[in-house]
Amino acid sequence: MIIPLLLLFPIINAYFEQKLTRNVYQYQQFKINEKVTAIAPKKCPQDLLNYTHSDTYVSQICFNKNVYYNVEVIFGDNVTKNNTFQLALDLTSPWTWYKSQDCMSCKKINTLTYEIDDDCKHNSKNNNCFNDQFNKSFNAKKWNDVKVHGQIYSQNSLIQGTFQTDTIQMLAYNSSSKMTISQYISYEWGNSTPPSLVSITGLQMLQVQLINNELPILADGVIGFGFGYTETDEERAKSDADFVEKLVQEKTKLNLTKQLFALYTYESAMNFSEMVVQVGGIDEKYIRKQKSNGTWIDRLEKSGYYWMVEINKIELKNLEGRDVINTELPIKKAFFTLNSQFIELPYDVMKALTLNLQQFHSNTACDLVDSDMYILYCKNLPKSIQTDYILTFTFGNNQISINNSNLLYRECNSSSEDNRIWDCLFNIKFSQSEYVILGEPFMKNHYIVFENAPGNNTRKIGVFQAATHMYYPENPSQYEWPLFNAILFIFLFGLVSVCSITFLKSLCKDIFRSFKYRKAQNPEDQQSLRISKDIDYVDYSTQEEVQSQMKNIEMSDQKKIEEWNKQQEQFKFGEQFTNSLESNSL
């Protein structure tokens, strides 16, 4: 009976799951009246486009990190609330870093210079590394023998520190119980057995002393989920700095075997699931249709620590095939990130998009606005564009779309009485690097798997449509039919059990009746028959008692007949009396 039950439900790979919390930088107001379509923006410097990667410094492609997806961890060996930190997942960083207790922020920090400027030291107006929400710091207790400096820098950010080693502890988050590590610490377990923590030891992390960042960092640090393996000697990765590799290699009860991780970041008012990251395996409940194999894209070689793929074309078209834009790309590269609220496209693609969107309605006017953002804004845009048109990306021979068009729009306001014409600000902006940056609109629409297995040269990215309603998932192949089969199995099993018990009970009664009949015919057998309570039969031990009882029954029947006759005579007398009264009255 166990084997059929096992076959009813899908087998899911073992994985380590962590809840994600979203912290977003709120832009106050975009300058929608500042049109910059015809003004070529500044591009990312060439030295940053090469995304240099060594064991001591990392350069990053230009884009503003304006959203953070955080996981909760404990630094060190002491499990206390003071040691809990919010670390952001960063797909564009190979290193994990955190803020030290003496961390300071100063704009006069020079690239590849690890000395603090005197003006920074003595200027009381300098901001420190912390803000009201993210004010945690940590100094490693397990120092390395030699202090090795490390630096992460881009056009808008500079982070410096030294590599240190200490323990990171994490709670295997259970999406059914929804317990976080803070709740785990504050919960009074009593006699209950608390879940175990997973400890990661020997991970090289950057303990940061200096930060210069244009936008606030909405986390206490970062967990590097960038690609950890590099293909050339010039791109030497820091040893023991790959977080995913370390977690998979840890000898824990998790028994992880695959060096991969998956992201589910879809959220809505109707979604009852949590945003999660999974390491070591995947869970198909986050995929909209399990029968679909999704799309697997090979990661580009020699793309440093980025999860970068080849992209050939971008299209915006409706179900009838009418194109708003169908453009080949000048630089056929795109990378994935959790740190951008936007889809970021090359400048020439953005100009073509603004021009073509205006052709759908005589009064539609589209422009790139705000000189700091170069974000797409359209006035008098037909509502049909919002609902009918889908943004599609071509990766080699594969096409992947953002089916949830709402993710493409940041804000829309009706500009007509019939609500058919709208003014819309898009979640699409100019890319400083000329690379396509696949930010939140793409990431939220999909369940994405990142796999890196250097041993068998497996370096690929799987893209699946995300399940959009976890209370009643759109996954009948995995949930509805197995559940129906389970209910049917339980019903049939119960029915067979009830019938079997009823049959056995009836059989026992029949046997007992025959036994009692035999005793009635053989009164010499003095064995008592009163031990049964299931059958209502009068027990007679002698033939005389049987005959006496039969006489009693006959006398009882005779009395009943006499009483019935008396009732009939009374009825006839009453009827005669009534008739005589009627005749006298006449």
C-alpha cells in the first residue's frame, strides 16, 4: 500500500530554502516634464564594462542598485538577536560582505587606495555606514593570519575592507510554518525540540571599513550569488568565497548535492506564498505548469562573475503579431539582477520604442524623461497597449516573454472619461552599459534556476513561468490529480474495509445462530448460551420451558382477540346511537 501512495505525489529534490524580504528605494517623483529623448546620456566607462575580477578587487557594470532582497542570518557562534543581520542577495557580486563596527562613509575614497583620507577622518559631517533601519555591524573573531584587502567598485559605488572568516548560521526556513530566525530566537520552546541551525564555516567574507554609495544600501551587507567559477587565469576568483558552493559542501542534515539556486520573487495581494531563494534543488510548486520544461539558456563564457547570457532581439507585440518594436541589439548581452526595479535597455532601443508607441494613437506622445533616469513615459496611451502587448526577449533560438504586463508599468492614470486613454510611466529605462539588464519585471514574472557545476561544465539558467496563485496553484498535473487519486484511494480503501467488517460480522452472527439452534434442539447440553449479547434470542434450557412459553403466547393472542371484539361491539353501539339521534331530529 505504501508504493502506490509514493507514486501519487511528485518527488522534489532536497533543497535549502530561505525567505526573502523586499526593501526598495522609493523615488520621490520623476521629472516627467523634463524630456531627454534627443539628449544622448552618459555611458558607462570602458574599464567598468570589462567587469574586471581578481582575488582582491571587483569592478561592476554601471547601474543603480535601488532594491534589495534580504535574508536573515546570524554572524558568529552566539545565537542572539543582536547577532542577526539582513544580508541582500546580489547576483552581480562574487563576494559576501558586511559592515564592520568602525565602518565609515566618505565621498573622498579613492579607487584601489585603502587609506582613509584625512578629511574623512576629521569631518564630523560625514555619514557613517548605517541608517535607522539597517544599523548592524560585526567584527570577525576568527581573524586570518594576513590581512588581505578587497574592493568592489563601480561608477556609483565603492566598498573597501579586508577579508575575514567567521561562522554564518541560518535557519532552514519552512514555508508552511513561516518561522524566521528572529522568531526562532524569541520563541519559548519549553519541552519542544527547536529546529536546528545550519552553520557555514570557512567562508571568506569582506569586512567593510569604507563605503561610498550614491543610494542608501538597504541591508546590513550582501551575500554574493554571482558566478563563482572563472574561466581564465586573469579572472582568478577569491578562494573559499563562493557562498553557494560552501553551503552545498557543508556536512549537514540537508544533504545537498547540486550546486544551484532558484529564485521566486512574484508577489501580489492574491499570492499566499513567500518570496524565497532555494539552494541545492528546486520545488515545482513555484512553476506555473510543471509539464513545461521551461527554457534553459547557456551562460556566456568569459563573462566574469555575472550571470550573463546572449540576447539577440527584443519585441513588443500583441497576440495578432503586430509589432510595436522588433529590434536587433547592438551588444548581444544581458544579465540578471535582483537589484534593479527596471528593465534597462540600450539607448537606441529606447528611442525606437518611444517612436513606435506614438503611432498607435494620434494624440499619444512618448518620451524619455528625467535626466537622471531616462525612463519611458507616455501620455494618451490606449489601454489596449497595456493589456494586449507583451514584451518578448529572444535568447538564441528561445523566446521568453513577460506575460504579466502589469509588471511593465510603474504608474498609470486615466486621462479620459471612458478610461480608454491613460498616462503611463513604465518600468523601462535606459541602460548606461548598453547591456540589457533584466531586473524586477523579468525576475518577478519567472521562477529562475541558476546552475553552476564546474565538474561537468554545466553553467546554465532555467527560466520558468512563475506560479501566480499559491493557494490554488495552476499546476493540476502535480497537485489536483495526485490529490484526486489520494482521495479516491482513501475512499476505496475505506469502502473495502467497511464491507469486509460487515461481512465478517454477519458471518459470525450466522455461525452463532446455528450454534444456538443446535443447543435449543439439544437441551441436555448444559453449556450456557447467555454469553452472547449481539443477538436477541430468548434462551430456553429445557423442552418443558419451551412448551410453557408457547402456551403463554397462545393465551396472550386469545386475550388480544377478545379485546378487539369488544372494541368492535362498542363501535357498532356508538354508530346505532348516532343514527337514532339523527332520525328523531328529522
